[in-house]
Amino acid sequence: GVADGPALPRYVRVNTLKTSVNDIISYFKRQGYTYLGKARSIEEIVQFVQKPGKRFLQDSHIPDLLVFSPNTDFHKDSLYTAGHLILQDKASCLPAFLLSPPVGAHVIDACAAPGNKTSQLAAIIQNKGKVFAFDLDTKRLATMSTLLLRAGITCQELANQDFLTVSPDDPKYQKVSHILVDPSCSGSGMPDRMRMLSEEAGSETSERLQALSAFQRRALSHALSFSSVQTVVYSTCSVHQQENEDVVKNILEQYTDFRLVKALPSWPVRGQNIFPGSDSCLRASFTETLTSGFFVALFQRKDEGSRSSV
Ligand code: SAM
């Protein structure tokens, strides 16, 4: 189990709505940490975690992400409780980072609670514009409100609503250009310890995977049906092809006006080769990328160039 084996580094996302990466680097230096600069590769992070100590790096892919030794606990750090630091795994930072809506954009976070990606989206659009965030689970939404308040997010509109019932024709969403779809999944990519704490994770019978993948397809296709949407990111913390490449393949066959964009070309681990272009998707895992298990696919409307110039 995770307790005996090597552990994930402690990834810390800097909340740029409240502070800056440079200020946080100075803060940790004053706290006695040695700053080793920006990692150039995942290999460098692998070497970093093998030598424990009060040291940290800037991440190789996500500029707002800092990397500390495994088991570094920041839950009591005043900058964490003040919302300057967000404790978010590197892989889970990829969807919003890749979606990259411009400042002022209207964005939907389809399955949003507990809201780490919502807060990241809000930071990317600099709290200007809108993040419409939906979730079915009241308890998780309550947790999310607290998290967003602490992070200083003000551009959100939360709704306790089934995303599948959100009308793409509602004038409210007419300017939505970017959608993040991070639906319920088997959680098979999460570290064991976290899976046991998660209410979502359960047994992975083929029936359950089938039901999950059917919902994932519906959520993704609903996102693509918003008329003004240009870019949609799909992610899961599952390692199963059924919830990942199979969903993407099925949707690409149905929505021929969308194509996949190669997500983070420098990322070393790609989607499983089950359809032409599956390497546009990316995968993450503990052994290969020193993150939890994850999958990301980035969709773009084909006529984006001509549309935006009209
Ligand atoms: N994106 C979140 C984050 O980064 O913090 C994690 C989302 S979690 C993987 C999936 C969420 O989808 C759960 O909170 C679940 O309650 C919600 N959900 C499931 N079915 C839904 C639906 N039909 N509409 C909206 N939310 C749904």
C-alpha cells in the first residue's frame, strides 16, 4: 500500500488571486526551506523525492505549482488557511491549465465539487468573467463554498443542479466559450488511502464501469452541445480505458465538428492507442509521472479560427 511504498511529492498550487509565486517562494525560504529552482523534467522531480528534506522546486509543467517532499503537511500553515496555497495534486491541475480560458471568459465547470478546479479556473480568468459551477451533491457543494470563499473567488455562480439538465439554450450561458467536464469516475487512479476516504470510489464491477462510462459520455456530449463553446476539457482520475479513451473515441465519432488538440505535447505519457489521434490525450500515473492516475482530453471546435475572426 501507499503507506509502505514511496509517496507522492506534496504539490502546492499558488493561488495567484491572493499572492504570487515569487512571494510564496520568498515565504518558504524565510521558513528555512531551500529553493532548488524550476524542475526541467519529471525525472528531476523523481530524483528530488528520493532525497527528503526541507527543500522545494517549481514544477516543470505548471508554473503556479511548487513541489515539496512527500508527507510535508501544510494543513496548519497560515498561508493554507488564508487561501494563498491550494493543496492539489499535479495531475488534477492539468485540466484547467490546459483549458486555459482567457481573462474575462465565461466558463462552465460541469461537475465541480469540491471545487479545486473551479478555484483554479477563477485564478486563470483573474476573477473576471464567470465560472458557472454545477454539482448534484449538496454536502460537497457546501465544502466547495467554503473553499472558494477562503480562496477569494468572486466570479463563480454555484448551482445544486444536474449538469445534464442545464439548458444550452438558456441566454445565461450564451457567452460560454470553455467547459471543464470532470465527472464522477471509478477513482481507480487515486492513491489507496484517498480512495478509501472518497465516497465516490466503490467496487469496479463491469456494470459499475459501464454505468460510469455512460454518464461520462452524456456529460461530455452535453458540454459539446453548447452553441458558443469553443474548447472543452474532459478528465477523470481513472486508469480504465472504458472511462477514458473509449469515451473520447465515441464522442469524436458523434461530434464531427470537434477535434482533439494535443494536450501538453511535452508530457511523456499519452492516451492508449485505440483510435487515430489517441496520443493527443494524456495520461498520468504514479510510476510514470509521479502524480495520481489521471486522464485528460482537450476538444476544440473545428471552425474556431474562422468563427473568432468574424
Ligand atoms: N472537479 C472537482 C474538483 O476538482 O474538485 C471534482 C469532481 S468529482 C470527480 C465529480 C463530481 O460530479 C462529484 O462531486 C459529483 O457529485 C458530481 N456529479 C455527479 N453527477 C453529476 C451531474 N449529473 N451533474 C452535476 N454534477 C454531478
